[in-house]
Amino acid sequence: CAVIFQSHVWSAVHALRYERLRREIGDLADCHILFHAPTDPDLRAKVAAYPEAQFFETEALQQTLGYRFLRQQKIVPGSAHFPILEFSRRHAYDRYWLIESDVEFSGNWSELIKQTSNSDAHFITSHIRSYVETPTNMWWRSLSAPVDPPSAASDDWRCMAFLPVARFSAQALHTLDRAHQLGWRGHAEALIPSVLRQAGFEMADLRQFGAFYQPQSKDLAARTTYRGSMRWRPVISINEFAQHWAPDTLYHPVKSDWTYGPEGVPRERQGRLKTLSTERLHR
């Protein structure tokens, strides 16, 4: 098993976040950093200090993989899975966890790996939904297949998911790689689960293994006062984290300078503990 921490930014917070992930995973999996190659030599040196760090170049990715990004020459939006596809060509594992650098987890990372370890699902992630459940999602229109799937008339082949934390089997990544080569295109949130469902692979939501995220909604436009712990926007502040804290729960996106420390309370970039008691977090 490989656990891949993917990022295009790096600061003291990201270093702390990755080091905790690596420490808690222990010998359950090999940890890797996949980093969008920076032009700043000092930044590159900081990331390269980790022997398991690997860099990817935007233009080189397309050349190596042999297919184009969804939008022009940019990984975002829609093509953030390209680095792990290229990684899987070079590194043979049975399973690959992809964890984005703006994810926080209020539990021990090893528990997430262990709770899912007995599942044979080829794809595990959050917010897996069918087309019928989310017909207005903006990314459906980006999805296209080289030929109509057998069930295209009923929309049964179309599926959506949210991917800041995801586990892929080697077969799933090979199938996705092949699908791109054959001409499948679309935003990763629609393309990945749709391709895998069409191929007949078993998929599983993280909440099948525990309350690993608060699932109210991932969408900015949702008419709710709280949009859940795994979502696109708005960003999760340290105060919101404290207010909605729950054990063994994933949170995304965490863009500001705080991280969940081993002491069991959030801490700021400077290492100073925020004035939030453990009792407040656990009540």
C-alpha cells in the first residue's frame, strides 16, 4: 500500500501535516510526497529534504501520460488525478491512497487505513452519488465517453464523488489510465467514478467504514447553515473546526495556517497552541 500526500504548496504547516501522517501510518504503508515542481529553488530544497518526495512538471505529465488535461495546460480544474496515474506507472502497489495537503483528520491516520484494509473495493472516497441524486452538478457536462456505454440511455453509468481523500486499487488506476487513452474526458469528480462503475468495479463510501466525515453537503450553493466536513468551499477555519469537532473525522478544505497536532488540539503555524482546551474539542 502507498499513501501519497499531494501538494502544490509547502509551509511549516504542510510539513507538520505530512510528518504526522507519516508517523501515524508507520509500517502500514509506504508514504510518498507528490509535489508540483516549484520554480523557487529554496522551496524545492525544503521538499526535497524528504527522501520520499517526488516532483512532477505540468507539461511533462501530459507528454508522459499521452493525453491532455481537461482545461488547457492546467491540472486544476479536473485533472488533479494525473500525478497519481503517472506515479502508478512507476511504482507497483496493490493499493494507493491519495490525500490532498489541505485535509485534516481528527483521529489517527492508521485507523482510517485499518478500518478499510479488509475491503476489496477498488475505489473508496467520499460523497459517492449517482446522476439521479445530483442531476444539477456542474461537472456532468464535462463528461464524455468515446462510445456510448451500454446503459447510457438510463444514466446509470454516470456517478459523482469527492476526491480529497481516496483509495484506488492498482486495477482501478490502470483502468482509468486506459480510459483516458481511449478518449474518455471529464472532470475527475465525474470521470473517475463513472469509468469505474461502467467497468464493473466495486466502489465504497468512506462512511461505510465509520463516521469519517460529516456528510451534509460538499457544495457551496447548498441551502444549509453547515455544509459538512468534506466540501469544496468555504474553507474550514480553526474556530469552525473547534465548533464542529468530532472524533476520527476528515475536514477539507483547510487553507489557513493551522494544523491538528499530536497533542489533540489544533495549533497555529508558529507552533503555539491555540487557546482551545481539549475539553472543548471533546465535549
